[in-house]
Amino acid sequence: MDPITATILAALGVMGSEVIKSGVKDAYEGLKAVIRRKWGEGAAISKAIVALEGAPQSKAQAAVLEEKVGQVKATDDTEVAQALHKLIEQMKTDGVGGEAVARIQFKVSGGVVQGVAGAENVQIGSMTFGAPPKG
């Protein structure tokens, strides 16, 4: 599953929770806003997100979103990657999303990547990849 669909599913899984903080909701809305700005509110990807919000347990709706993400190459977009990273980090900070969020990764081949290229054991700033040194 692509990281956008996986993150949206993880976010939707906790959105109704009492422990969810406004930072997660704001970051989620930020990701949706970037997608709407890039492809339009009436675009298939935007409609697929709305449909999944209406039926977050639906594997069929998740599959449709994944297909639409692939069609517009949303995972290759720098602004989407930055908004997605913000949502993932906010969910981690607030301790929501659990293992689903901890394992979300981007797969990149070729080209120049700006933003997040991974989400597990990544420290942005010093660009340390992998597990921290034991010591």
C-alpha cells in the first residue's frame, strides 16, 4: 500500500478518538488541502479521500484511493510528501496510529527527492538512517 493511503487510513482510524489532538486533525486537513490544491476538489483522488472518510473500514474504498494516488503520482510530489511527513510526525508525537504509522515508508527510485524518503528510524536534520548507535 502506498504511504498516502496507509497514512490516511491510520489517521481515519483515530480521528474519532477522544485522545486525538488538534495537531493531528490540522495536519490531516493540511494534507487534504495540498491534494485539493494540486489536483482539484473534483479530482478523482480528492473524491476517493472523501469516499474513504465515509467508509474508513472499506478495503474497496482504500483500493480506489490507492489507485488514484498512483494515477496522479501523488507520492512523487514534494508538497504532498512534506504534508504527509507532517501528519506522520504529528501522529507519532501524539502517540496515535501505532504500528501502522511507525512502518510507513516511501519507495523512491531515480530522480531527486526532496522531503521524506523514509519514515522508520529516520532522524531529519542530521539525516541519520537506520537504528541509533548502541552505547
